[in-house]
Amino acid sequence: MVGERDRTPRAGGRSQGTGYRQRLGARGEQAVADWYVARGYRVVARNWRCREGEIDLVLWSRRRDLVFCEVKTRSSARFGVPAEAVTPAKQQRLRILATRFLAAHEAELTGRRGVRFDVASVTAGRVEVIAAAF
């Protein structure tokens, strides 16, 4: 996969709560990747990083669209639906990150038809995907 990174937490300085949130987020991202693969998508990159930030998942759709997916995971809906955390500012940052990804991997992405931005919510293990969210 393009740009896959090791998600092992750094030693020292992290609270137990932070480790729990990282594990919860990693499980949510895996559940969403599994959801897409079961529907015929192919994972291109996970946790792709550049100076401006990180893209959770990049996937090829069956139609050859490149899908950039932001994953939000919560253990419950007590503080709202996870997708609500994808604010207009976050959407703009994801567009910038997608531009950087496309520039960095132009040669590998031949045959691409279009680009789509999805938002995936994982609450208590349940995956919901908003296709073409913005």
C-alpha cells in the first residue's frame, strides 16, 4: 500500500486515555476499511501523512474513482454522531491533503475517473458511511 505508516504509540508522555483513544480509532479505521473491501473497494493508503496532516483512508472504487475517507470513531453517541466532528475547516484541510496526495502519487493513479470525499462514523462498532459527504 502507498504510504502506510506504523501506528505504534511513542514511548513516554502519553496518558492511558490517549492510548485508549488511539486503539479505539485504529479499530474504527480497520472496521471502515473492512466495510469498503467487502463492497469491492481497494485500499490504496492508510494514515497517509504529509506536513499538513493525515488522511485516514484512500481507496479505489469499483468505478475507478479515488475515495478519500475521514473516519470518526466513538465508543457511544453520548457526545453526538461522530460525523458531526468533520467541520467545514476539517473538510477544507482534507481537500488540501487530497491535492497533496494526488501530486505525490500522480504516476500511480492512472485511470482515475474522479475524486470523492466520504465520511465514515463508527459508533459502538457500527459502521455508517456518508458517500460524497462534501
